[in-house]
Amino acid sequence: MKELVEYMVKSLVDDPERVSVSELEGEQSVIYEVRVAPEDMGKIIGKQGRIAKAMRTIVKAACVKSGKKAVVEILE
């Protein structure tokens, strides 16, 4: 799943080398922390947060089989 998040983010930004995705796994949830270059932050969030919301929806749908809740956090 981490690879999916990383692929989506790297496809959107201008500087894919500065993309960092870390995975924090708990008992009932998985948190994916996404870090990008400051100038690419707007491309990840999108207008009114639409791109970020779409990424979160895709990740949640992909995690249904594992039975865990997935959260995508975009960090500065």
C-alpha cells in the first residue's frame, strides 16, 4: 500500500526525488505520512483539497481487504 501512495504522489509533483512516504502501523489502523517539497504542496492538496481527498478515498478502498483503517497525512 505504501508503494501505491508513493506512486500517486510522485506522479503529481515536479520534484519526485524529494517525496517521502512513511508507514506507521497500529493494531487497527495504518497511517501514511507524506512529505514533499514545499513548492509541490499545492499540487498534492489540489483545489479545495480535492486531490488529497481522492488519494485518501483510493487508499481507504484498497485497505478494505486488510480490515484496517488507512489514513493519509500530508505533512509540511
